Amino acid sequence: MINFYTATEKDIPLLQHLADEIWHQHYPGILSIEQIDFMLKMLYSTDRIKEELNHGVYWVIFKYDKRPAGFIACEMEENQICKLHKIYIYPHLHGKGIGRKAIEVAKEYARSHGADKLKLFVNRGNKASIEAYKRLGFITEKEIDQYLEKFLLDDYLMSMDL
């Protein structure tokens, strides 16, 4: 059974724990451990999550069989576009419908805020996630290369019309 709830500041330690475990299970072989640790420190600091929660980023925690399974974070941008910043599910729970439910929750949020498009960025080496997004209806718009300090972020911009 898949359940979800909107995260609040009291959930920050859980979000940090989920991010740490999921990233260290999913990303080795795609990203270096050094980059994983850098990204976790930057994206999941207590101050960063608090700031996002207080400035309109919609964080949602998913549970599978009453246990935390993953989370999403999304927010509205200009031009009726909703950006899905984060979607992370424990790898051992892939294929259980949690990711599909997470995308549905993001789409519902986006539509309720007037969006007509949902977009995300995904590392080009993250083949399994790319295929999952395609199955869910996302299309690849373009390749994006940018540096975050010394780390190259080589992503695809993917989107779906709502």
C-alpha cells in the first residue's frame, strides 16, 4: 500500500536520511562518491530544506507498507511550468508503483497551480530512470551541461504536457 503526506520542518531529518540512503544506493556507478557526498551536503542541509519549505517548494514523503520509501520536491516556475526538483525512491522498491504515484502527485500539484507542463532534469548516465520517465510519458527536450563547482552535471531536460 502506497501512502504519502506533505513534508514539514519536523520531517527534515527523515528527508535527509532518505536522501543519504537512496543516493548512496542508486548513484554509485553513475556519480563518484565524492560528487554524491557533495550534492547531498549542498541539497539537503537543514537550512536549505527549511528555506525551500518556506518559499513554496512542495515536498512529499511516500510510504510503502507504512515505511518511508522516498520523496519528491517540486515547485512552480514561470510560464505555467512546474519543475520536479527531486524524485527519489529506494532502489529495492522500484517497480512497485511508487514512482508512478509520485509523478501523479506532482502532476496533481502542478495542475492545481495552473501548470501545463511538468519538467525535470536527469543525469544522462541514469539509464534506468530515463527509461522509467519515458514510460510515464516524459520526452527528452535537450541535453544540458553545466558545472556545479568542479562537478559536471550532464543532464537531459525531460518534460511532459499536462
